[in-house]
Amino acid sequence: MESPLPDLDTLDIEALKALVLTKQSELDSRRTEIESLKLLILKLKRMQFGPRSERFSRDIAQLELQLEDLEAGQAAAEPLPAQPAGAVPNEKAPRKPARRRLPAELPRETETIAPQQEACPDCGGALRHLGEDVSETLEYVPARFKVIRTVRPKLSCACCSRILQEPAPSRPIDRGLAGPGLLAHVLVAKYADHLPLYRQSEIYAREGVELDRSTLADWVGGASRTLQPLVDALKKYVLSAEKLHGGEAAWRRCAGTGAGARQR
């Protein structure tokens, strides 16, 4: 735990120097702890590559969270100073990952910030285009809900009174409210991102859409029924192989179906 910061106005030059050295020592210790955690996480991941263990997975998840907190605290306590031209970078500074180019396929909006002056503020001369500086900022547009209204007009024959109307489009869940995109989002959030349904319900409520946990659970069950033929086809394809490779937990789950008897 970092020592509290004293009143700087009451310190003399020597005390200020000592304080700077103490804070530098704390930052160096934090860097060392971060590097140690990185090495430990790498070691655990390599151990996990062999026999899978839920205990290793929990340890890695906890260490990842601890590493995030340490790196965020370091960034808040140690803002990057501006480096003068030709300066030699500090060797003790932590190495930052190289900034990657933003994907070219992302949509881009151009914001032009032009000078407000129509003439030179010094001599009043005409201004001409000399060049421009271009920089990019990555922004995030939150997901949003929308309602799709399906209108099916009814037409009647003036001669025989026959009524014509197009059939209603099929839905992933019969008489279900959720569209395929929303269902896919709920399933990915639950099973891939490990986001429980009650938390998803709270997130959607902040967007102004009240979806009870029980409603989301009904959607998950309905989507499971819809996807069952695909699951059966994939299972048949996988089990048709001569050999199957999987982790220890997967083989324990397959033991009751006879798949665990296959060659490991």
C-alpha cells in the first residue's frame, strides 16, 4: 500500500527529494510486481495447455483481474511525460505494446477543424492551403435496440371476394418477441462472455428495455430447441472420427454418452 502524500508546502528541498525517491521506489516495485504477474500468468497458461483444470482457469482469471488493476493504477499514478526531440528514452520505463493500425474496413467520419480567420491576423494577407495534419481516434457506438414492424396488407378480389395476404415470416422462436440478432447476442453474452442473464437484464434496462430474467431464459431454451438439429449434425460428424482429442473436463462430460470410451 502506498504511503499517504504529505503537505508539500511544509517540506524543504531535501525532504522533497526523499519523497520523490520514495515514490520512484514504489513505482519500480509496482513494475516488478506487474512483470512477475505476467510471467506467472504465462506459466499457468502453459500448464493449462496440457490437462485442463478448472482450478487453473480460476487462478488465471483472478491474476488477469489483478494485473488489470495494477496496470490501471500505474497509468493513473505515472502519466507519460512529453519527450523532447532527440531525448533518450528512460530504460526503466515499462515497454508499451506497439500501437496497431486501425482496420481499414472500419467506417470513418471526417471532422475538419479549419482556422476561423479568413485573412492573415498579422498582415491581413490572403490565406492559401499549405497542407494538413490528420489523426485518428477510435470511438465506440453503443449497441441499440430497434423495433421491426412487419405489415402484411390484405387484398380482396372485387369479383369473387377472395382475400390475398402473404404468410408471416418465420421466427427463430414461434410467437417469440426476439429477432435472430438479439437471440444471438444473448447466447454469445451468456456462453462465450459468461454474462449471466440477470446481468444482461440489468444492462438492457439501462437502455430502456425491460426484459425479465425469466424471459431471457425462455429465449435461451427456445433457441436451444431451434439449434438442436445443428447440434445433432455436428455431434454425428465429430463422433464419426477415429480419434477424438479433448481436455479432461470434456472427457468427464462425455463419459456418460459412451464417447469417453474412444481413444484419447
